[in-house]
Amino acid sequence: MIKKFLLTIIILFIYVNLSFPKSIQELDRIVAIVNKSVITYSDMEKGIKKALSFFEQNSIAPPEDDVIEKKVLDELIEQKIIHGYAEDWNIKVTQEDLDSIINNILKANEITLQEFKATLSEQETSYEEFIEDMRYDVLLKKVKNREISSKINISNFEVKKHKEKLAKIKNDIFDISHILIKFSSEPSAEEKKNKRNFSAEVHQKLSNEDFKKIAYEFSDAPDANEGGALGKLKLSELPEIFIEQLNNLKSGEYSEPFESNNGMHIIKLNQVESYDESKNSSKEVKKYFVRQIVLKTNEVTSENEVIKRLTRLKEEINAGAKFELLAKKYSEDFSSSSGGEIGWISEGLEQKIDEQLLNIDQDEVSEPFKTDIGWHIIQYTAVKFENLATQDMDIKIKSDLINERTELLFQDWYSSLKAQSFIEIRDE
């Protein structure tokens, strides 16, 4: 009876394995081990499907299967290594991070969340997949910031020189694609020669193949998986070496290979759009140079007592006492050491202060008023107007220069991290 039971079990086991679809069995197969994580066949299938969808949407014949498989595997290995690094250093992506990005997307495109999900569906991408991709992008940016961006210093002199160069450039919008054949961090003369020759071969392929396909297959840039698309950018957002090439290109044309410190480049100018200055006209903001005296309530000092004391101080100032001397003597906040000076304040920054500034003239002292930190009297001694566009430009230039240098340094940093990682590729 026992033998018969065992025989039945064995027959059932064989039947199940013979009838079980191979594709389902494959889903559980481990393709690679990266440190403490694994990459499965299902991970590969998902990545390959995404890559094929990109070529289908762009009406481009995809590269050979082994090219796509290698690209997808390299991308998955990078993701596992970055995730592991982030976990080791407790770098996390919060729901607030994701919500903020989604809200910005909806606001910029003036659409609802439902409309956005519908658009993703039309592109054969689920909202959940989009969120997961975005989660990784945010995580990668945080990792780059910790290891690279936060250590880069851009001086005011560099910003000034960059602005001077930008002043000579027209403000059109350029839709650009890009191929990078990257040098190592310390390339030999032989390596540079080989990369120059290879970039010439890649350039030759462009005469018969779509730029996006060639970028996907051969580019070492982060945008390779999107066919090298850099998107729509102003010249001010591009490296100078790109600007020089664009001056010689018409829409639809691509450059000869050209060299920078980090490798050989080929760029394609897809389209040029005129920049609408009316949408980016300068905006002036009014600023006040403010000083204050702050008193706080406690167990022995009531609000009424604080208000009376501030009223007396105001009367003393009106009678000729120096505001800054009284602030140093009586104010109970950080500004007391500087005579109550809190510096230049933009209108619209703090509602309760705004209300007081509107009700007093220059050098006049306000009535006592309350904020979260205590009771105040304030006075402004000067007014000026500043162009927000100028301030924003300085911030943006600094950010662009940091991002540019971050991307130049990231691949070398990642290569070093990868070299220290345990990676095992499992053959079928």
C-alpha cells in the first residue's frame, strides 16, 4: 500500500513538471547574484519588455536580442548595487518625495491624476511601474548627492563667468539626442585612440540606422536607454562644447564625433523652438531691511505685561532712543546681538510681518504683534527692489554646473563601487 502511494506521488510529480509551462518555470530562475540580492528571469523579462516597448513606440527596429539582454542585465545590476549602497547608508525615498514629483507633473501638464494614469496606460505602462521607476530615480539622485554633488563647490566667480557667456547666446529651445563613448578616469593614449576609432565606426552606422537605436546599443551615457534623448533644453543648460557643435547643425542633422575630457560625443539636433520671453519676463520683488525686538511670555510674565513693555520701548524709540541699543539690551531672540537686525526680508515671506510692514513707514516702529516665537515690534530702515529672474538664474546656473560635474564623476564612482561588489552571472 505504501509503495503504491509513493509510486502515485512520483507519477504526479513527473506529470506536473512535464505539464508545467517552461515560461513559468523560468520565472523562478536566478539569472545573477549581486551582493545580497538576486536578479531573476522575471526581472529580465520585465526589462526586455520595457526596452522592446521603447523601440515599438518609436517605430524603430530593435537591436539583436543579446544586445538588449546585456543592456537590461547591466541596468538591473546597477540598480541592485545602488539599492544596496542606499540601504547601507540608510538613504530612503519617502512618500512625500514621490507625492511632490507627481503633483509637479500634474501641475506642469495641467492634468488630473486620472488623466495621467490614462496617458501611461496608452503608453503600455502602469502607474505602479511608473512609481517604481521614479522611486529609483529619486534614490539614485540622493545617492549621487551624498557621494558627489554635496562635495562639489561652485564659486560665485564661476557663476559670473558662465552668465557672461550665456549673455551672448540666443534663448531658443533645442531638442537634442546624444551618444557618449566614455573614456576611463585616467585614459592612456592607446585607449583614447581606440575610442576615437570606435566613435568613428558608430558615426558611420548612423548613416544606415536610427540615431535612437545606435544610442541605445553603443552609448555609455545615462540617457542611452531612452535612445540618447536629452530632451528640450536651452543653450544655457548645455555644456559649452555642445553649444559649439550646435552652431553648425540644422534640425535633423547630427555632428561629427567630438572629444571632451570624459569621452567622445555625437549629438543630433532634432528640433529648434523659439523661446517665448513673455513667459519668462522679469519679476521684481520688494525687500525691506528689518530689525526687531522680541519678548516672550513665561510663567511669571503674561502677554499683557509683554505688550506693555514693548509699548514702552516703542515710546522710548519715538522719543529718540536708539532701536539697536534697546534690542541688544532687551530682545530675547537671536538678533539681539546684532541690534535686532534680521536683514533683508522679501514681501510675501511671512504674513504677519507683511501686515505690519504695510502699516508703517520707513524708520517708523510697529505696534506690538504676535508670531509663533513671541511678541514683536519691528522697524524697516531701507527698501529695495530685486529681480527674481536674476536670482533664479544664479541658482539655476549653480545647479546646472553641479549636475554637469556630478554626471561626469558618477560613472567612475559607480565603476569603483561595482568593482568592490560580488557579482555572479549564472548561465542557463
